Amino acid sequence: MQGGVALVLLGAVLAGSALLPESAQTVDAVARALPPQPGHILGTDLLGRDIAARTLAALAQSLQVGLLAAGCSTMVAVLLGLAATFGRAADHVVGALTELALGLPHFVLLIMIAFAAGGGTTGVIVAVALTHWPRLARVLRHEAQGIAASDYVAISRALGRSRGWIARHHLVPHLVPQIVAGFIVIFPHAILHEAGLSFIGLGIEPHLPSVGVMLADSLREIMAGNWWVGAAPGLGLMLVALAFERFGEALRRTTSPAGGVA
């Protein structure tokens, strides 16, 4: 049920953003700072732009960036988890990297990488991809080592199969549930951190629709009494993040060994 709600929400946001007319986000000096009303159900900002249209476009932008960043981070975790089975030295290196990454202040590291990457959309994707892999990598490393110690893997090695062949045919198929669940858990964190980086000016470019940029702009508008400018993007981001976090929790319970018993 939760998975279906999350997927419907994702599809609705992406489809709604694609169907928005170009005029929906244009500046309109006549419609400046309007409260929610029939013509603008979520009001307008100080430039007369429709908050509902901007929020929908911003959420779609966040979802696209989050999907790409979470996918890259998951790929890093998979590669490191598999690399840990390529000998004792590789396992020590992966373990040390994972513990080092987990020991660093998360958001500070995120800001440093985004700044070093030049900010913008590319900076967000690089920063999220390089900071969200450690926990999933640790899970995959543990699972991969257990599979690598199994009898059928030992038989494959005795038959002369390469480590790459064993990784593709034995390790990866068994790790798919953990990989999928890990991606879905990383995804809401990715969109939240994208909004955070955009809020402080290191994320998506200001001319593009972004929840973080809208929330940053809303600070001065809320002081003028225009509460609706920050309410819509904030609530939209919270709903999207919570939906996918619940989806990840449900999927994790389903794929865990005790999932079918609980």
C-alpha cells in the first residue's frame, strides 16, 4: 500500500510538472503577493509567480536530481561492497573507507564536496553520491562476504570461474533486495539534502525551480506576512520525503529474513 502511494505520488509530480504550461511560472506584476484564492490556489510570490506551479516544478526537479544522486550513491556502495570480497587487503581498505566516511560530520562533508564541485545541479549530485553510500556499503559488504564463503561459490572457484564472473552470477543476484531497499532509503535523504544545499546557495541554480531556493526566498516574504510562500514547498518536500521513507521501511521489512513472519 505504502509503495503504491509513493509511486503514485512520484508519477503525479513528474506528470504534473511536464504538463505545466510555460505561462504558469511567468512573472506577473499585477498578481504580486496574492494569498490563496480561486485563481491561484496556493497564492503567488512577490514576483507574481504562481506558488502551486512553482512548487510542482520544484518537486519534479528535486525528484530528478534525487533519483540520479541516489542511483550514483547506490552504485558506489555496490562496487565497494563487491570489492570487499576480492581479498583481505581489499576488504580492509573498504572497511577503513566506510568507517572513515561514517565518522565525518555528514552535512559538513556534503557542503565541502558541493563547494569543491562548483555547486549547481552537478555539485549536488556529486556531493550526495559521495556521502550517502557508507551504510549501504557496510550492509552489502557483510552480505557479500557471507555469500562468498558459501559452498557453491567455492565450487565455482574450483571450476576456474573468475572473480568477476562470480560477482555477476552469484553475488549481485543475491544482493538485489538489499540494493533496491538501500536505494529507496537513500532517495529521500538525497532530495532533503538537495533542498538544504539549494537553501544555502550551493545547490540548484537560482533561476531553476527548486524547493531550497523557494524556502530561502520565502524567509523575507514570511516577515512581510506572506506565510503561504514557504508553506507549500515545505509541505510538499516533507510529504514526498516521508512517502518514500515509509516505502523504504516497508520494503526493508518485506525483504528481511523475518519479514514474512512479522
